[in-house]
Amino acid sequence: MSILGFENSLLNESGAVHTANEIAGQPELWLKIYQQILSEKERISSYLDETFPKVSRIILTGAGTSAFIGLSLHGTFKRKLNIHSDAVATTDLVTHPGDYFFSDESILLISFARSGNSPESIAAVELADKLSKKCFHIMITCDAAGKLAGYQSKSSKLIILLPPEANDKSLAMTGSYSGMLLCGLLVARLNEIEKLKPQIEILCQYGSRILDQYSSRLKEAASLDFKRAIFLGSGPFYGTATESQLKLQELTDGNIICKNDSYMGFRHGPKAVTNETTLMVFILSNNSFVQNYEKDLVLSMKKGKKPLFTIGVFESPVNGLEFDLNIKLSDSGKNLDEELLTVCDILPGQLIGFYKSLAFGLKPDSPSVSGAISRVVENVNIYKF
């Protein structure tokens, strides 16, 4: 059986079988997560109905990749629930809790974690309980045996445990990231979840299209001799760009130096890092207003040093924009709400990282030769606040 263009036996020999299967299995996982949240709607809705009238702020949190989920979600939570929402990493909550938890404020802390065993995950929820006037918890995790899932809080909590397939075995988070991201979107839009079914089906089709039609092209792009990579995305796609650059950097054991930014932010200095050894990935919105700014930036790249190779990821083409590799998701125009596109738009970054890792002779399932990074962060001291 071939997965992402490789026979299973070769993937086993290359230390890549888990990463390959976890990337390729995401569209099927998304549908399974949708069906699960739909079946749990009453349980989740009951908790939200109890919680929302009592809180003035939502904090979306996690460490590393799990923190980037909030970057794509906070706008949706604010718009759909009309509650002020922030994305704050547990790594920030633990070092500066006094900047985020207040004795006169009741909050809902939504924690995302693949295993829930990172020391910061538990430290953050403990600090939230201790310092806030009142803290309610939603814990979205992939590991039933993890410390976060088993956390005993005196405060009210709701645990959403994703299907076993979401608990990646490989070092790099792939299905766990996109799965928890989709779960968060469904929680924010729970009151319309039945109506979202056609969009979820389209989302899965888009994911399959990237895997089936563009994997070989992305493998070719990954074979190019680039030393740097830049991922751009605005609004909810800023989280996608942030996770994409980390995925490539992790899977290549730091051999490729990566950067992410918004389209507007990139103009203010960071654009200087672009040179002839740079791979540039433009993750485009399907919002025509946002595309005005994106188009201006892409066209401005004609001035100055040209990147080695450009990739555009879009639902449907933007007039006047062409890339060395055009990843087009739809043949029939706009179909998905902007925030749902963030779930499938992570796939190109994951695939580039996977193929580049193999090109370097690394093992994608455990690419860190020195052991500098691990599946669960190690040797983190938590100090009493």
C-alpha cells in the first residue's frame, strides 16, 4: 500500500510510517470528529449554557503547536459567542500569570493538548483556579490517560476527548493539531452544528484533494535547495502560518530556518529575510476584502530579492496572482467559511516538512538527532507563584 507516494515497507525503514499515516488520515479524522461533537452536542451545550452567563472572558491556551490553535480560533469565539476571547500560550500564563488572571474576573479557560502531559498544561489550569475570581474549564485533548484529562479541579470542567487516531504517535503534531482546531471551531459554532455538515464534507474533500493531487508537487518543491522558508497568513490563517513554519522546522531538525508573519506585518522589516534560497508559502483567505491586502503584498515581492520558489494555497484563484505552485482547493468558487479553511490549509506545510525531512535523511517520526526536542517537553521546572 502506498501512502504519500511511498510504499509502507519503505516508510517503516525510513522511520516515517506514523507521520505519513497521521498526515494522510486527517480528512477521515475530521469527519469522525464532526460526528462525535454532533453526538455530544447536548452534553457540551448544557455546560456552555451554564458557563457563558458567568464569564466575561475566554482564554484559549496550549503549549507549542497546541497554542497556535487559539491564534486561529479567538476571532470565531468572539464573533459567535459575543464574549471577549484571547489566545495566550500556557508558556506565557505560567511565567506571567498576574497579567492574565485577575481576582475580580471570571473566565473560561479552554485548554488544548495532545497528551496533556506538558508541565505547563497543569500549571496553567492550577494558576487559573487559584488567581481568577472563578474559572471554568474546557479541556480538549487526545489522550484519555494524560494528566490534563485526569486533572482534579474544584472548578467546573468539561473534558472533550478526541478519537484515538488524533493522538499522534510521531513527534510532530499533525492530526492532533487539525483535529483539535476543528473541535474548537465546532464548539464555538455548536448551535449551528447540524447546518455545518455540508461544509464539513467539503472540508474533507479539500483535504483529500491536497493529498491526492498536490502531494507529488509538494515533494518536488521540498527537493529544491532552499535554506529558509516563510509562511504568510492573516486573521485565522496567522495560526496556520505559525504552525506551518514550526512543522517544517521540527521535521527538518532545524536545518531549515523558518519564519511566519501576516501579510501586512511582513512589510515592516521581516521582508528583508527573503533571498534566492527562500521558499515562500502564501496562505490566502477567501474573503475578498482581505485578499486586497494579500494581493498587494504578493505583487510587491517583485521588487527586491526574489525567492527561490513560491507556493500559493487558496480556495479559488485570486485575479492577478500566479505562483510557481498553485494549490487550488475548489473548482466552483467560495464554498467554505473562512475559519474552516484553516483546518485543511495546514496540510501543505505538513507535507513539505515530511518530504524535506526524508530528503535530509532524517526520520520524520523522530527527526531530532540530538534529542533537543521530544514528543512531550522535558526538564521544565514549575515554580510556586
